[in-house]
Amino acid sequence: MDHPSGTAYPEPARLLDAARALPPARVSSFVLDGQVFWVKRPETLPPRMRFQKGDSAASFGRELALLRGFSQRGAPVPPVLVDDTGLVVMPDMGEPLAGLVLRVEPAQAATVLAQAAHGLATMHRTGLVHGRPSLRDLCWNGAQVTFLDLEAGARIDAGEWRQARDLVLLLHSVMRIAPDKTPLVQATLDGYRQHGAASVIGKARRFARVLAPVLVPFARFAPPPKGKLGEVAALLHLVLFLR
């Protein structure tokens, strides 16, 4: 089976048979014809957690609908190769950026992060919002960045404030994880600036200016921007960067 991306995959019937042979789990994987594939199923929740988190089958259906909607607009999301009752099969899309930025040289990390920002800007230009573009939800296969997990706040036909939140969350994730923080945050922002709307960046900076009076007084207590940072410390350094 040839996908529109040009990649050849095994026939859906073979993929479905391999997926059904796996023990039931929310996320699992298998190898077929030398390729890695991921299987996702609705989360099985006890009654108490169903009350807190809602209908997992409905959430699963919403994510699948979003994947299809994003794909129709050309967004860099994984293709759904099999959609059967209670499961979907998608190909592996490469290494998560959360590990990649720690493994490769800073110049390569900057290139990949700029491409991730390009992908985010491309989605924004068509009205899409990912909702949680953290580095653990972005993958690199050596040629392109793919966005995973359209679960937390993904939207179709969203406005610029939601897009600005997307951008801030991506920059915050880089600030948290990247060892060479300021240059890589700058490379990410520059990648977005080359392909995205200046008004979205302006709104991201307005977000930083709103938070600055609250966070900046604590700057002298914050750890330096080295190594992995906690969420609050990374947000403080990002606010100082953007304001």
C-alpha cells in the first residue's frame, strides 16, 4: 500500500492482523516488514477515573477526527493506516525531539527545531492549533518533523491567541529541555518567524509582558538556564527572553 506521502506500507489487512495479535493496551507497537507501527486504543478507565476524565471512547474518536482533519489541511501529522473498531494503526515517525536535542550537536538541534517551528507555523496558517506542542510530542525521522497526540486542546479553525499559546508552549518546552537554551529557543522562534504571522509572535510577547511583573521579581532565586529546568523556572527564563 502506497501512502500519499510516497512511503510504501504493508496492506491494511496485515497491519490489522498484527495489531489484533498484541495484548490489549492503550499504546503498543509491532514490527512488520522491517517497519515499526504503533497501535492506539481507547483508554480503559475504572469508574472513578471515568468520572474525572470523561468518556475515553469519545476522546479517542475526537482525536481520530482531528488527525483526519489536520491531515486534510496538509498538517505534518502521522497517517492513519488502519481505523478499526477500537483501534488505529499508525507508522512510527522517528525519534522524539525531547531526546534528539540532548543527543545531537547544537547546530543540528537548531535546524530540527527551526523545522518544527516551520511545521507549527504551517498549521497555524491554515487555522489549526495543536494544543500541546511539547518536544516529547514531536518526532524527527531524518527528513521532517511530525506532530503527535492531538489530545490536549487541539483545534480546527482556531484564532491567533490559541496559536500564540501554541508557540509559547513550544518555546517553553525547548527552554525546559535543551542544554543550549537561549540559542535553541532563538532558533525555534526564528523558524516560526520565517513562516508564521508576526501578529502571533506579537501576542506571544504580550503574554510574556503580562507575566513579567509576577515572575521577574523572583529571577534572582531561579536556577541558571542550564540543564533540565522545572516548569516554573523555564517559564521565568522564557518570559525574560520574550518580553
